[in-house]
Amino acid sequence: MPETIKNLLSHSINKLLKISSTPQFDAELLLGFILKKPREYILIHPEYKLTKTQETRYNKILQRRLNYEPIAYILAQKEFYGLNFKVTKDTLIPRPETESLVELALCSMKPASSAGRHETYNKKNTTIVDIGTGSGNIIISIAKNNEQQSKSSDKIKYFGIDISKKALSIAKHNAKKNKVDDKIKFLKGNLLEPVIKNINCYMFHASCSMIIIANLPYLSKKIYSACAPNVKKFEPRSALLSGIDGLDHYEKLFQQILKIQDTRYKIQTILEISPEQKQKIAKLIKKYFPNANIEFQKDLAQKWRVVKLFI
């Protein structure tokens, strides 16, 4: 006998209670995905009866979720900053707290009077570099929203860099999907290496300021070991873990920034960190940039999440 939406949701929620803090939301999203209907449809049509094929397909993806696979990987998509992104197991799933990096980058491109006390950049000639771009969610969100806000967006250059060829393929797909593929150039390389190698070529020579945005791996071994099963079993370990204290990647990035510091660029760096790293990363920054101005900002949960570095 065909199952109704109401009955199927009830059974699913009871099962999902064991592995998810949002069992009803998960079940509704999965069912909407199978029926190719928005979540609202699921809520207002409890009497709808699924076909046998639909029910079989639903049970298969429900089992994937019960095995801790993240919803984003099952649906192969994730919303970020109001845009939709394709995600695969080759890319980290975009987190809500990372939207702060987009906000700060957009703020940095506003007129100097409203951007911040340290920012004296020429807003019309800025290069924005997203290090470890992954799915491209950060640089694409910046390009898309700055396009809507700024008449001078054609004078701003956007770059996304990643060491993973597969991740870059996803990022390029997402740029095209969100109609900014003509604005962003994606480069393959280790952190800032493509910029260092091409600093004097046509890609960068016209810019007089640079904003480096990085959401690099920053989990320590201790924190990674305590992560939920859905993180450790499915998300790429290389996109999360960074040495004993979680700062190996950022130290490497700082070493690379030193190589372009003596150019005419004015450099601002916006980084996402783990809250307990605030003091350690401040010390690390002062080691490489003694005269830098440092600002820390909290996320919506009031945890230290972002560091802005003005060189």
C-alpha cells in the first residue's frame, strides 16, 4: 500500500532522531528532493501518496542520512549567502559562519569613510584572492553581490585558488551557475603560489591593493578527533585538519605573503579561525608582520571567528 507524506515523515523522523538534531527538517528536505517539490509542498500536502518508485528512492537516501552522510552531499547542493552551490565530497560544505568573510570583503570595497579605519585602498583597482576556494562559495558570493552594489566592479579582479583540480572544476561550475564566470579566474596552486609566480604579469599589474580571503584548514588534531561522524566520515580531511595546533596552513600563507609584501600592493587579509586560536594566531601574525594592524570579530554565536590583518 502506498505511503502518504504524513506517514513516511513520521517513520523517518523517529529514525533520524538518533543521528540528527534536526530530524524533521532533514526528512522534509529529503522527501522534497525525491518529489522535486519545495519543502512548503511537503508541509501542506500530508495526504499525498508516493509511488512505489518514489518511496524506494526516498528510503535509499534516508539510509544514507542514517549513516551520517551530510544532507548537502546527498542533495549535491548547499545554499550560501543567498546563492545555491553544487557540492561534492571533493569540497568542504559551506558553513553559515563563513558568510562573515563575504560581508567583510564587501565592506572593504565600500567608500573609505564607511569601510573601516585602517582601509585606505583605491576601491576601483582591487584584486581579491580567495585562497582554498573549494566550491567557490566565497569568491562567487563576493563577485555576485559586488556586481549588484558597485558601478566599478569591472575594475575589480577576482581570483579563486585551490590545490585540488576536482575542487576547481566544481568552483568553475558554480561560477557559471551563478553567472559570474566571466568575472572570476580560477588558478591551481598551493595557497598563494600562483600569485607569487604571476605578480608582475597582466593578471595583477593593474591593481594597487589586494584583499586576500582564506578559509583554510584550521582544526587542530584534538578538535578534529572530537568532530561529529558526519564530518570525519564524509568531508575531506585535507580541508579541515592543519597540524597539531591547526595553524600550519596559515603560517605557510604568512610566509608567502612576505614574498609579495614589498610590491606596491596594500594588503588586507581576512581569515576564518577556530575560536580558541585567537591568541596563538595573533602571536603568529606579529612574528611575520610586526607592524600589522589586527582586528578580531565574533560570529553570530559570539565566538571569535574572523581575523582581519592590515599590512
